[in-house]
Amino acid sequence: MAKQEFNTIGKNIFEFRYDPIISFYDWKGALAEHLIKEMGFDGFRIAQNRIDLVNPDEQDFLVFVSTHNAGLVFENNSDKEVIKGKIDKFLSALEKFDKFKPKKIVRIGARWNLLLHKRNTTFGQLKDTFESYVVQLNKSPYKNFKEDLVDIGLPLNFKGEEYNYNIMHGPMDQGQALTQFFTNKLVYFDNSGNVKSEIPKHGFFFDIDVFKIELGEIDIKKVKELSKQFVDVGKEKFDSLSSDFFNQVK
């Protein structure tokens, strides 16, 4: 079987924030039991103002609910249909719990962290392409620096009527990716403490947070609708930008 041309690892976070629910302290235990039953979890942690649900043998998936926010974290997963399905199941479970009634939604966001490696492409090629095609440092005051440029990234913020984006992207090596973004050692490292073989040595890194703020009094059904849109939009932006970027790599 031929090796795949591209190798991707992904981490996705879906979160929605709301005005603090003070009564959460009274029924957080009942909510934990409800979510365990509805979603099939068998591991949980309850802190003063937050519930975390995770299965001991599936450390790549976490659900959380607190006084002021709720969401999911997916590790080493870039399948948007799986992600949207679990978000839908989680929000449906919350919807069935009568006491969970946020008054105002402050923020909804879906954040993708993705590292894409193309076979037979070096880190140097990625850095050179990013400098010349995206950042164009040859046209900046930094072009006269004699020192070697060893790291490069580009944060961008976009604001629109339908979506807002916070984006950071650039070439990244494995060590930096695992230190800053893909930090769950139970997912990315083996039992001996070594990085798993499927984790790329380097690649094109893309961090995008698609979000909207101050949504007011909307119900969970609307949160579901927006969550799917935001996951789709984030993945579409990554696919478009990474395809365009690798077409420029020489």
C-alpha cells in the first residue's frame, strides 16, 4: 500500500459561554449523572464550579460544563463529521436537563488546531514558502537582518457580521506543536514516553477560532445550528489555505 501523501493531526475545541448560572452548585452532581447516562461516559471529575467527563480508555475526548461555559475537546481528530455528531449529542443531552437554562449566550466558538505534513517536504521548504508567499519578509525592514530566522508565524484577526476569526498559522516542528498545542501525553505519546510514529516531524500549522459574541437569549437548538456551521467553516478555511500554501512549496 502506498504511503499517504499528507499526514494530519488535529485538535478541536467547541465552547459556548453564558451568563453565570448560580444554581449550578445545587445540581452539578445530578447533571454529571445525566450526562454520563446520555453520553456513555464512565469517568468524571467534579470541581467546585465545573464538571469534566472522560473515559479512561478514550482520553482523546473530553466534555465539560461549568457555571459559565460548556463544551468539548477532541484530541488527534480532524474528522469534522465525527466532531459535529458528538457536539450534537452533547447539546441534546444538555437540552434534556431541565435545570440547565442559560439566560444569555455570551460567545460561541469552534477552534481548530491542525498540523499538516506533506511527504518529502522539509521544514526549510515550508519556512521559505511562508516567508516569500505569505509574509513576504523580503519586502520588509527585517530583510537586512544578518541572523538566521528560526521561527515564524502570523496571527490574524477578522471581524464580520456572520463570523469572526482569530487565526495563527505557519510552519511548525513537532517539538513546538507538542509543547504548545497538542499537549495530552496520553494521546500523543506511547507508554514508553516516546512520540507516537504517526505524529508528523513538522508541517503547516493552522490555529483558527471561528466565533460569534453577544448572541443574547437564544436556545440550545440555535447553539447546535451555529456549532455545526463554525466547525465546517474552520475546516474549510484550513483546507483552502493549506492547499493554496502547499501548491507554492518548491
